[in-house]
Amino acid sequence: MPVAFRPVAVTTAALYRVVTEEESVFVKVLCRPRIPADLVDVVGEFPWRDEAEFLLSDFALPPGFRRPRVVRVDDLGDRIGLWLEDVRCADVEWDLPRFRRAALGLGRWAGRRFGGPPGRALRVLYEGRLVREAFLRPDCSRFAGRVPELLARLEALPQATGHNDACPQNLLVPADDPESFVVIDVTWQCPNPVGADLGQLLVGLAQAGRMAVADLPPIREAIIDAYLDGLRLEHRAVSREEVALGCDGSLALRSAFHSEPELAEYLIELGLAC
């Protein structure tokens, strides 16, 4: 049966749930996206296979994180069918301790894949104008002019390869172990500014209308501290100021231009304060 989804990711062609007497399997179909001709030089080869390659890699995730079980992979050249464990999720609240656990794991993840030159993800987002109409929103104009400078500062930070879309919706809480997370929808496996993974963790539920914007500031403080603890557990020396800049700057660049007005205002203030 098809699974209802809002097609945000240009690499996701379809989602299905295949149910038999023995089990239920989640099928995700990845596809090579069609890049407009005027963006080809900027975007280059879009990393649409990254999720499949991550699922099949031998990278050791930090304690408390795991991949969904891979049942089968159908590689058809310009499409890949991922047959995955259909994770049964716990009906639990994303409270502050859960945010902290997630951020701690993301910090350890970054610590285990630390270093390297800046990847292309943020620069493609800006220079390629993958959300080009959003950059023209009048309420974002005071921040948009600072983006080139901010990009340079983000690229000067220590870099790490993490999840790159670590919103709560992509950190499933399994019913059989609700203190852990099953990571899904891993994307853009290239180095990003240290702390960047915290951005989507912070705002994912607010973007979905499941958390008030007023509740975000204390969560931000808590997850920055927890992420730093994770980095230290992996023996990485990074300052709190660097993690905060990576979180706030990447988040503002990525999400301010297409969020609802109240959230956009919060993100613009974060970006302007960087």
C-alpha cells in the first residue's frame, strides 16, 4: 500500500508499506533528481544515493542510535528501492531529556566523523537557489544580505559529517527500546559545520506545528550543551561558541526563508545574532 507523504525531498520518489502474514516492510524509492539546466553547474551531481550507501555502510553509530534493518536493496540505476524494517514507534513525548539524549548522540556521531573540508550542502542551497522563491520574501531581506558572510564563517568552523536532517521525525523512538533512536532519512553525507545537526533537531516539531516557537529557546540551550558532551566523549575539542554558530547559522540559512512567519522571525534573529 502507498504511504501518504508530502514530497519535500527531491530524491524521494515514493513510499510504500508491504504487509504479509509474517511481517510489515517499509519501502522507500530513491530517484536521481532532475536538476534545472541553469543550476547544473552549481549543483553538480546531486548526492541522491547517500542514504542507501549510509544504510549499507559499516560506520559504527554511537550508543543509543541504530539504523533500521535492511531487508533488501533494488538498485535500478537511476532508482533505488530500499526495503527496510517497518519500525514500530513508541507513543512518547519529545521532552527535554529526550532532546538531550538525541543531541548527545549527534555530538558523538559528529565526533566519530570529524574533519574534512566543507561540503557543498549549504553553498548549493544558497548559490543554487533550491528555495529561490523563498529568498525573495520581504520579511527575510534583512537577513538575506548577510548570508554570503555567514556562509564564509560557517565554512571556517570545524566540520563533521553527521545525519544532516536530524529532526525528531527522522529519529524514530522504537517501542521495544524507547530510550534509543532509529535513524532514518540520512542525507548529504559530506562535512558540515560542527553543530549543524542541532538545527533540524530544534525546529523539526515546530515546523510541523507540534511545538510552540516560544518553547524553543530552552531546548536550544540544552541540546548545545549535550552535543558538546558528545563531542568530548569522542575526544574532540570544540568550543560552545563554535557549536552555537554552527547550529544557529546553518539553521537560519536552511530554514528561515521557508518557515511560517513566527518561526521565521525567531530563525532570522538567530541568524542576525551570529
